[in-house]
Amino acid sequence: MSRLEHNTTPAGSVLDQAWQARQRLRQLSRRVMAQPRHTTTHRKRLEAAMGIAGDEPLQGCLVDLFHAIEPRHATPLFEQACDMASAQLQPHVAQAFLQQFAQGDAIESIHVLATRWSVLVQPSAAVPARMRRASGDESRRLAQRVLAALQEGGQTAELVEQEFLAHCLACHDRLAFMLARREWLRNHPELNPQWQAVALKLEQEAMSST
């Protein structure tokens, strides 16, 4: 028996399920916009986002949650949200949310982790497209920001670093990554091992796009 015969789910049914999942997420997004501090709606929205392929839906919904509600006001929900991030998002992005949870502060209304699925937070690159590209000025600003944070050290530096690496991956911002890494290595022997992983990922993406 062929693999096609083993597949008992009609293609049309799969497409219908995907469409229904997106419609459900859009409906819940409208509810979040109307009642941004309603924890139950955020939880349902995160669960709906888990059912949609790709990282962007869940990441965008997580950003909205971290913006609308401070973690200390809904600890169980944020613990569940961080578990979802660890299960579905890239490690650098998930770590950024974990750091944000540990810090306990709300995300600002413009943020590097926001995606086109975010309804309360605007992407920092100000271009809500699937493959956002940061401008040269934005890349330089982000590189300077992470360098300043690393120089200062502390928990805030860890959060800024994770956000920066997540931005470089999400926006394919090789310029910001190169500027920050080159400047840091001029006066320091090494960087966090995660930087090497991001460098390899960006290199692979550059090769696949040529």
C-alpha cells in the first residue's frame, strides 16, 4: 500500500482546518484588542496560535501578552506561555521571553519581537511584513544598543542580548549582527556561544537565498 493510501485525511479537510484555525485566531485577536488585560482571552489566543504552522503567530501573541499584562499579575499564565515558547519557538526567541518573564516588566508598545500577528505591539522595524528587513540606521542602532548593554552587564544585558539575537534571526539582519560582533571582538576575547549558532544560521540563510 502506498503512502498516499495510508493518508486518510482529505487535502480539502486539512485546508479547512487551517482556515478555521486562522479565523479563530483572528477572532480572539479582536477580543484581545477590545479587552487587552483579559487573561482567559490571551490563553485561548495562545492555544489557537499553537495550532497554526510557523513561529510568527505564537510569537506575535506572546508579545501582546507580555505587553498587556505584567507577569507578576498572572504567573500561571506566563509560566504556560513560556512553556509554549520553549516548545515551538527558536531557542533564542524562547530565551528572550523567559528572560522577560524573569525580569517581570511589561514589553513596550514597539518591540523587536513583535510580528505581523501582534495586535497590541508594533514591530520595531516598523514594517509588519512576513520577512521584515531592518534599515541600515535601525541595524546600527540595535547594534549600539546591545553593545552598550553587554558592556554594562547584569540581567538587563542578558535580556537585551537575547532580544537582539532573536531580532537578527527573525529579520535576517546580518548587518546588525556583523556590526555588533565585530565591534565586541575588537576588545574582548569571545562572545556567548549562542552568537556562533546565530552566525551559522544567518550564513545558511544567505547561502540558500543565492
